[in-house]
Amino acid sequence: MEKIWLKHYPQGVPETIDASNLGSLVDVLLTSCRDHAAAVAFKSEFGSLTYAELDAKSLAFAAFLQQVWGLKKGMRFGIMLPNVLAYPIAMLGALRAGLIVVNINPLYTQPELVHELEDAGCHHIIVLEPFAHTVAASWQEAHIAKAMVVQLGDFCTPWKAVSLQFILKYVMRKIPAWHLPDYVRLPDALEIGRNKTLDKVNIDQQDVAFLQYTGGTTGVAKGAELTHFNLLSNLLQAKAWVQPILDEYGFKNQLTIVTAIPLYHIFSLLANGLLFMYLGGINLLILNPRDFKKFVKILQKEEFHAITGVNTLYNSLLNTPGFEKINFSSLLFSLGGGTAIQEEVAKRWAAKTGIPLLAAYGLTETSPAVSITPLTAKEYNTSVGLPLSSTEVSIRNDQGEELPLGAVGELCIRGPQVMRGYWQNEAETRLVFWEDRWLRTGDIAKIDAEGQIYLLDRSKDMILVSGFNVYPNEIEAVLAMHPGVLESGVVGIPSDSSGEEVKAFIVKKDPNLTVESVMEHCRKNLTGYKVPHVIEFCESLPKTAVGKISRKELRAAH
């Protein structure tokens, strides 16, 4: 496909990027730590870390892993932490030791944790104490050798740390009983490592930096091999996209980004953690973004310039009391990804903040960014933006043949950010690549005359009603327009007459909302076969760790 999108790039965005002369990801991050030594890098309600402190603590962490635990280059190291200050220390420390970081969702069940550790061959792990019981229960089956435990008070004053621990354990009962043999606490590991010398590790750009687990297009969790080169390329691509908005506002100060999506998720890891470290910015860490009352209180107190999130996060913030008291005067851009941004949510966000909610698109297998709406855009436009520098896109049919402009098919990607493959899984790797190394995303999309990408839905979520394709995103967007609907999830369910029919799960905003009102609204805005046949009201909808509505769980619930 001709790169028609290049004509519509913001001024200053290059057609191509080249990360080959940057060294490793470690080299880039350490340069940033030294260039911005006195500045704050990460900030949370429990303390903060300057770039100099991050440099020193990650060095001590790396030395401990190498000299005390005996970990060698290429071994896998599990990080089972939410958005706490220990995360960047462990992440950068493990990379400095030449290890491959395996990011782990702290909310994993025992079977999920065992699968990931066993598949990755990962036998060393760091975990936040409230989740240590899951590690303990998985110890033998997953062949865990060593564990390190983090407490929320590890970076607080001693008095605050003790009181916080007491409240969590005995008042809130947030720390289930656990027992881990020969575990070490993070502060002790850092103290020991501070007195050790880290032997130099030669890291090549083609070395794997992260094993990022994903269901991908086939549903079975597998590790995407993201190399130092992949991530550095995506860093350069993302930085090129941020620069025009900084130039437009003449912004020269330190940037602060609200980091609510967990850093163990690839979207937040790159767009927030790594990118803003590269820029010398501050990551404002939100430990529990589902506690929206507390989230809003934090935002009321802080100055911030950027925020990333998924549609449900923005929607929930808008519906949280106190949101109207947040000062958005410093906000430069709001970026949505992970799932479709609904037009109604984008309109309300722009009306309340004065800044458009712009969409980005990516996936784990692409480190993750593929396309972003120009951050200088003044309004939401339903697309997920233009392909990034050095990125090729193609719309293909099931035989791998490229379709003409405007046609609907599977979005395929080629570029320096595309993963090497799935960890020790050649069969799954073959399934997601065409022979010419184009990655199959599993997303149904089309591209317009300007090169903007429009996502219709995931191929696995598409509903087939009497031979007609129905996209849940479209129906959810219509439901979001109803003033009585807080949020919704749409799935296909079996039907004797039409093969499948549409079912909508709805959380009420108005307690008096009725099925008849919803149906009337849908009939006004959707053609007949797209109108839900079944509507079920729920107290809440199941969500993934990132906050996306889990259609998989909704289908299972039916």
C-alpha cells in the first residue's frame, strides 16, 4: 500500500526513524537518569524517586540479582507489581543485569501465574505483599527458586510505613497469610546490593528485553518477544509524535503524565513509563485506578500535562463526583487506547477539560504503538490515527491478499516495532505472520484516502447475524449515547433462527432505565439486525486489569 499517510503527518514528524545507533534500552534509560539526575522521575502517594535515586537503586538491585541470586544474562525475571515505586527499580535493575523481564498481572490466579512462569522458564520473582499468597501457592508447581517481597511502605518514613502496614494487614485485611521460603524484602536486597559490584553485561539490541504475555489472536497466553531494538524503535516513534504538541505550546518544562494503567501492561509501559523516562518527565503513579473517588482526589491536588487511559477509565472519571474540581489548565493531551474510544465519551471529555480525547492503536506484538492521532488535532474524529514513522500497514483478506483503499479486512503491520515472535512457540508465531513478515493483528479495519485507520472490531468479537457482520464497538457506542446508560458490553449469543444474535449487558446510570427505552433508542440509531435481541441489566461489568470490558467473560456468563 502506498504510504499516503505521510502527506498528513504533523510538521516535524519524520517519515522514518532509526534506533540502530542508540545502544540498548538500558543505555538510553541510564543516559536519561544522569541527564535529569535531580528531577523527580516517579511520584506516588507513598513517596517519590528522583532519576539519581532510580539510577542508584536499580544498580543495587541489579547487583543483588547478579551477585547474590546468581542470575545470568538471558534468564527471565518476574515482576508482579502494580503501580508502585518498586516497579521502575525492579524493571531497570533487571534489564541492567541483562535479564529478560516477565511482566505479571498481580491479580492473576494461581493457574494463570503457574502457566506464565512455567512457559517463560521464570524461577525468580518480585511481588507486592498483598499478592504474595498467590506466589506461595504456586511455589512448587511453578518451580520458583527465589522470591523478593515489596511492602507499600518501603519508600515511606518508618512511622508511616509501620502504620500503613498495620492498617493494610489488620484493619483492611488486604494482606492474606503467606509463607515463602528464604524470601528477601526489597529494602534488604537494595542494602546488600549497594555493597556489591555489578559485572558488566554486554547487551545487544537484538536481545530480548521483555516477554510480554498476551492472548493475542488465538486466546492462549503466550510471551511476545520484545527486543531492545523493538522498544527503542517504538520510543523514537512515540517521541516524534509528542514533539509537535510541545512545539505548538512552546513547552520547555518537565512533563508530568498520569499513569493509571498498570506499568506491567505494554500500553502503559511504553507510553508512560519508558517514554516519559526517555523525555525526563514524571510518571504520577495511580496505585488503584478503580478507586475513582481517590483517583479524582489525587488529580485535584496535582498539576499534570498528559494522561493515558482506556474508554472505561475516562467514562468513569467523568461520572465521579469531584471531577469538575480538577484543574485541567496544564493538560496538553489526553490519549486513549487499548479499546475503542466512544464518541460520546470523547465529546464529554473535551467539553469538561477543554482538551480533545485522541485515539491511539497498538498491540502487545508491536511494542505496542502502531498508529496515533496527531496530538495537535483539535477534536476526536473516530479514527485511531495515522501509522507511525517507519510503519507500514495493509488491509488483507483471509488469503493474505491486499485489499483496495476503503475496503474492510484484517489490519496487518510491518515495522521495526514488530516482535520477533512468540517465546518458544513457533506454531503460534507462524499463525500471526504472513510469509512476508506482515503481522496479522486480528483486527477488522479500513483505511481512508488520508491514510487514517478506522477499527471496526476484533475479528473474534464480530457477531454474524444471518450472514451480516455486526461489530460490538458500534452498538456499544450507540448505547453510550443513551443518557441512562453508564456503560455496556455487547456480545453474540447462539440463535436457532439467525446463527447468532446480539446481547447487551448494561450498567444503569439512571435507576429507572427500562429495556423498552433502550430498545427504542437502538432502533432509532441502528439498522434492524444490529439491534440487541437480549438486554440484561448488571450492577457492574467484568473488566481486564487495564480496565477494558471483558467480552470473553460476558460470553461465558451468558
